[in-house]
Amino acid sequence: MKFPVPHDVKAKTIPGTEGWERMYPYQYQFATDDPVRNKYEKDTFWFYDGLHYPEPLYPFDTIWDEAWYLALSQFNNRIFMVPPVRGVDHRIINGYVYISPVPVKDPEEIGRRVPNFMERAGFYYKNWDALEAKWKVKMEATIRELEAVRIPRLQDMEDMRVVTDAIGESHGYHLLKNYDDLINLGIKCWQYHFEFLNLGYAAYVFFLDFVQKLFPSIPAQRVTQMVSGIDVIMYQPDEELKKLARKAIELGVDSAVTFSPEWTKVEAALKKLPKGVEWLRSLDLAREPWFNISTGTGWYHHDRSWNDQMNVPLSGIATYIGKIRQGVSIDRPTAKVRAERDRITAEYRGLIEKAEDRKQFDELLGCAKTVFPYVENHLFYVEHWFHSVFWNKIREVGAIMKEHGVIGNVEDVWLLRRDEIKQALWDIVTAWATGVTPRGSQTWPREIAWRKGVMQKFKEWSAPPAIGTAPELIQEPFTIVLWGVTNKSLADWAAVQEAKDPQSITELKGFAGSPGVIEGRARVCKTVSEVGLLQQGEILVAPTTSPSWAPAFAKIGACITDVGGVMSHAAIVCREYGMPAVVGTGHATKIIKTGMMLRVDGSTGAVTIAR
């Protein structure tokens, strides 16, 4: 397999975007002026991280990529000493993130790392439940600390209290300090994010590897089904919508809740009804913390929370009310999933001949089940709850910048890097203190207008799924189970990319994410806003999915994604909802069009397109 040279891809600058590199950190650029780095980059295999970034990154939004660039790698390579892999390297081309796992190539070094890993990771595995309980306390404290950060407005004259209490500090100083506090809390949050996550996935991989050695022909999907049907709080927001749907019918206000898709109209109607006011009280109890869930994945500033966009949860509640009225169950098929889990587990365990192998099977499966809740639950605390609060705090910073003429719209703040915002704030506070006009009021509006045009061109660009030198054999486990990148998937993607007439393609191949076979019409949803267009029985085709899309799963018949492996969130969610899924197809959103008839086989990973 041959993939484009990274530097050649970067060199083909999109007309009108010349100089785009200044929008991102300098270390993210593919190098042309450093022979050693240049050779390393050309000899390395890089793949597009569409699992996290189905759209190009805005300059400010790069903060989360930098945060996990540090956190994942440090826990692998400096804290737990994972034997075969160091960390994950990152680059950006035209706003799209490319990553590459960095392996430990020296067998002797791998051997030296093993005892350190066993001691350090072993401590976490042995004390998992107690340490995870501490983690929740730390994480909630960090969120409360974030909520308490205040972004002060700059007054013409400081309050007299500054004098009489001899405070000795101005609002200008606190604006600078509190912005730093926001950023530092964001980085700290992501330190916590990876405290457990690598070990959680490692437990999956250990179990998967062990079972596949015992049973070489067992599909990976069968193994993942043995770790399913476990309650996690990531699904609680969706459960709250179901409770509210039942409550509306119980109180007799379901017609008021469903009469309009606009929350403000529904809320006004409910306030006029005694039972409506009671229902609104139940809603308010659910909103904190459960509506601090992003309408998307949480990685982008434009993925607003349910609390910010109440039309979204309202739509989910209305869907569930409709199901209940029709006599259709709205419960997840947890009992069925668990029964199948137990059946598969017993079947394969019964085939294990050696007692020591059965003992290791039980221990590894038990460990995988123990870590499973964290692997899903951390999403709610970090990408959803923390990020939702964080984005709005940065909007408060943007409001200050708009007030002082540095940006024309609060949402323009995302077009600046976080260090550029800090410098702009220095410009604002020194101009405020001195009584002059910020220099940025003339420089930033022009730059922002240009960057808006660049971002639009980036969105129209088609990022190649892989670049650089393909390895003879992809063995790095996280690359396989999370991103769905294997030699076979790369070959499948390349075959699609090389097709002379994409309109003639009648089959796509991916990973068997969740079992089941279904036929239906496609609904391609490339953005969060398009998810609301889903109709009953349609097959969702998306770059990736988010657990926050769970209410939409009440409508769809199956799910297809461009990226993701058997342990990606899309695959996990579909298994928990008993929904057929094929993940990691590479090009589904480019080849499939809304309205096409599809056959999805979630047991084999095949998608058939009726032309």
C-alpha cells in the first residue's frame, strides 16, 4: 500500500489559505527545514484522527488535542511505562489532525519496562474501585472550581473597596489571572482524563489478545460482547429523558410537551398549567448535572450542551412520548444483551481445556468488566460536563474582547489560539489602564475575517485517511481497537479511494461493531445539526457518533461510521442498545447518499448499497 508523502500533501496549499500554519502551534507542522525531523515524518505512518475530529479544528479548539497529546503519552511513557508503546505523535494539515503511535522498537527496552508496568499498573488494577471513587471526587471538584471562575468586566473606575480594603489588585490583573486559571483547569482536567483510560483500554486489549490466542478464529465482536450489559452513567442523560416522557404522560401534560419543537413555546405553555409547573420542577432536577451533555462529541466549541440548546432534549422527550403512546418499549434491551453476553461467555469458557487457562480467562474478563464503567463514564465528566462549562466560560472572555473592539462577535474568539487570546487580553488591559485604544481593534478583525475564509476552505477539503510510510504489519492494539486502523482496513479504504467511478461502488467493508442484519434507507449526518433530521427506521451514516445521540437511537435501524474499531464508543453504544453497526468503513459518508437503500450486516462488517 502506498500513501501520499505528508510534506507533499501539505505543499499543495489550498488557494486562499497561504499562511494557515500560523493558526496552529508550530510543533504541529510537518517540517521542511529540519532534515532529521523531516526524515522521521516521511518514514512514519500517520492516519487522520476522524474518530475525534470529523471537521477541521478551530485554532482555540486545538487545546484539547494538545491536552491529550501530553496526557496520553505521559501516562504511557513516563508514568505507567507501557512496554510496547510510548505515546502518540500529532501533526496538522489544513486543520485536520494526523496521529501516529510511537512504538518501543528495542526488545530489550520492552523487557526492562515490563516490571515497572506490572508494579505501577498492577497497583491501579488491584485498587481500581477505590481509586476510581477518588477520581470522581477530584473531577467534580475540578468542575466546581471551573464554575467558580469569574471573568471580570473592566470598569471606568475601580470600586472604592479596592482602596479601603487595600486590595492592591485591579480587575485587569484578575482578567489575566482568571483566564490563565481557565486554561490550567482545562489541562488539569485532561490529566485526570488519562489517569485511568489507557489502563482501561489495556485491560480490554489483554483480554481480547488472550481469547484470540485460545480461539484464533473468534471474531473480535464476540469477545467484546462478553464485556457488555454493564450500567454506566454515560447513558443517564438519555434515561432522564425517558423519565420525563413518562412523567409527562402520568401528569397529563404530554400534549403540551409535544405541541411545538421550540422549547420556549413549550415552557411558556407548561407554566400556565398546574401539572405543567410540576413537570418543569422534575425537569429542573434532571438538568443538573445530566443536561451538561454536549449535543455532539464535546470536542468542538459549537457542540453546545442540552442546557444551552433545550430544543435538543425536548426532541428526545417528544420521541419517547410518541413511542409510549404507541405501546412501544423505550427501555434499552439490557436484559437481552446480558443474556447473550452470559451465553457467549459460558460457551467459550466451556471450550477451554486447561484449568490455568480458565483461571486466566476469568481473571482477565473480571478485570475488563471492572474497568468498563470508567471507559464510558469519563466521557460524561470530561468531554461533556467539564467541556460544556468551559466553552461558556471562554465565551465570557470573548464578550470582554468584543466589548473592547478586538473582535466583532463573541464566537470569533475561537479563531484565535489560546496564547493569542492571552496576548489580546494584555493589549486590552494595558489599553484600559492607560486610557487608550487597544491595538488589536485594528489588527484582529482583518485577521479573523481571513481565518473565517480559511476555515470554510478547510471544510471543503477532503483529508486523505492515511499518509506517510505504511508499516508492513499494524500491531499497535489501540490503533486497531479504537481507531479501526488495520492493514485490511487500509487496503479496503485504498480500494475505495482508487475506484474510477465512486458511484459504481456497491459494497463497503468495515468492522463488525454490533451484531444484526437490517435493511433501510440511509440518512447521512455529517454534523450534529443533521441528526435532528433522522426519520423512523432510517440507517444513520456518520463520520462518528456520540453517546449523547442516544435519543436518536430510538428512531434508527442501524448505524454506519467512517472511523472507529470494535471498542470505539460508537460500537459500544450500539451494542448496549442492541443496534446493528458497522464501524470504520473509511468512506461511508462520501459514498453513501441520503435516501439510498442499504443492507447492513453488523455481524460481518459489510454494507451493501442498492444502486
